[in-house]
Amino acid sequence: MSDLKREQRKNEHVEIAMAQEDANISDFDGMRFVHHSIPNIDVKDVSLESELKDFTLQQPLYINAMTGGSDWTKQINEKLAKVAKETNMAMAVGSTHAALRNPDMASSFSVVRDVNPEGIIFSNVGADVPVDKAIESVKLLDAQALQVHVNAPQELVMPEGNRIFSTWIDNLSQIVARVDVPVIVKEVGFGMSKETIKQLNEIGIHYVDVSGRGGTNFVHIENARREHKDMDYLSMWGQSTVESLLESTSYQNDMNILASGGVRTPLDAIKCLALGASAVGMSRPFLNQVESNGIDATIEYAEQFTEHMKKIMTMLDAQNIDTLKHSQIIYSNKLLSWIEQRGLDIR
Ligand SMILES: Cc1cc2nc3c(=O)[nH]c(=O)nc-3n(C[C@H](O)[C@H](O)[C@H](O)COP(=O)(O)O)c2cc1C
């Protein structure tokens, strides 16, 4: 595929994603906390710091992978990096394949490091990337971690997408063996199963981002790019973010589980943390904020978001993220059925 086509594709993804709307009901509504009337802590006592295996996040909200690889998305990356810097959020860039193929595109990603020299930045590649390119992608950003996205449903609906997947697991093994920063295997909105997480754990991966169904929908996005728009029937494919976190329960001691996909409110984010996530990513909300309202408004949005998370933690008597994991949760019958049919031990 030509560089020009790649650039066009990224711009199309951003344009279609920005016009996408979330479903009215999400799986986050299927879990509730038990309310107790008398908190034993004050809002000022709450810490949002999150300690991961290899680094500490000052707060658990991060800007997840989206952009870079075109002139327009360079500007978006620059704006998002300014927000990340001001708010101490970690930030991932979109797939760096464009820069790995064409050095002219490097600055559309490295601008994020230029803006935020001390920040925590994740680079991003696909699961089919050659190992030396994965190493190059980390160098491009001097990244603290490398996200490797696994996106089979997206590729299959994408008209020009990849059709070869059987090489992924061996390639992932090689990447994790050779790259000298933590590797985060990341979905793109289809969620993960306990079998996938087990498989990744067995090859030495210690971080996954379950990125579940419920937010940005890449079946819908790629279908809109198809001539006959004939694959939308797959738009409910995959596990929601809540289901994926439940699936991850038995691996939470060995691995850091990151959550994203359809997180839209501070309460959604707190629910992810209570289900065992170490951090929570959002993509489309940050894109829409920064493109529609600008940098200052997006900083304000992120600050309010985390302030609200502290308020909710106060109601839950959770001074920190670890304590949150002992919250009392009531599940809907739909989620209970998932837990039961999948034989998940969630105690
Ligand atoms: C415009 C756009 C571009 C994206 N590009 C990438 C990408 O290059 N690599 C990747 O791993 N995920 C990519 N994603 C997926 C997001 O990182 C995330 O997994 C997904 O959007 C679900 O989160 P959300 O519901 O908060 O948007 C992209 C998402 C959007 C909206």
C-alpha cells in the first residue's frame, strides 16, 4: 500500500470515529456499587497513584492510541501531548507503521516526545511488525512502553486489511524477548478472553490492554470504508470492557491489566479499577474534546474527570486504587450469566 493511501486511511479513521456515537446502554450499567452512608475518609485523603510492574503512573487515566502518520494527525498528536503534559497523564500514539516505512512521517509521532520530554509515552505497532521495526518504534519516541495492537476483526472488515494472523503469536514472542521496554498487547475495541490473556502470559507478556467493545467500533469504521457496506452485522462482535476485565481476574496477580473501550464517565473508570485494572485509557473522548473544544478545555475536562474519580472513591471509602479492588459489586443477570457460562472465579 502506498504512503499516500496510508495517510488517507488514518484521516478517514479519525473522521469516521469522530462522528461515531456511543450506545445508550453500556455494560458498565450492569454493575453497581453498594452505597454506605458514612464515609471514613475525606476527598483530600484519596490518592490516584497507580504502581505498575515497571513504572508508576501519577494518575490512572491515560490517552490511548489514535493518531500520527498524516499532517492533520500530527497536529492532533501535538495537542494531545500538551494535554498529557499539563495533566500528568500517560499517552499512547497511534500505530507508528507510517513512520517506520517513511521517515518523513516520523515527526508526526515524535512531536509527542518533543512537547513532553519527561512524560510517560507508549509507542504503538501492529502484531505483524518485524522485531527490528518494533525496536525502532520505541526509539522514535524514547517510549517507556510499546503497545502492540491485535485487531483481527478490524483487519478482516477493512477492505485492504491483513488476512494472515497465524504468525502473530510467534512474532509477539520475539518482540517481547527483544524489546527492552514493557510490551503491552492491546486490543482495539473487541475485548479479550481469559484464553488470550493466558496465551500472552505464557510467552512472557506482563501487560495487556483489554480494550473492549462499547466505545469506538472498528467494525463500523471499516464497514463505512467498504464499497458495499456489507459487514455491519459484525458490529456486536467481541467482549465488552467489563466482560474482558472479568475474564482477566485470574491473571491480575501476574500481569498488569489496563482497561479501555467505551470508558466515558469517571464512574466507568472507577468500575474498571474496582474490577482489577491498573489504569484506564480513553481515546475518542479526548479526540473529540481536543478537536472540538481545544487544548485548555481538554485539560479542564481531564482534571474534572480525575477529581470526580476521587469523589467516587471517597464514597467507596477507598483511599487508593488497591483498596478499590475490595469494593462490593452487584452484577446484572446478564453479566452473572457471562461469569457463570465462562466459569470465571471472580471472588
Ligand atoms: C481515530 C482512532 C484511531 C485509532 N488508532 C489506533 C491505532 O493506531 N492503534 C491502536 O492500538 N488503537 C487505535 N485506536 C483504538 C483505541 O486506542 C481504543 O482501543 C479504542 O478506540 C477504544 O477506546 P474508546 O472507546 O475510548 O475510543 C484508535 C481509535 C480511534 C478513535
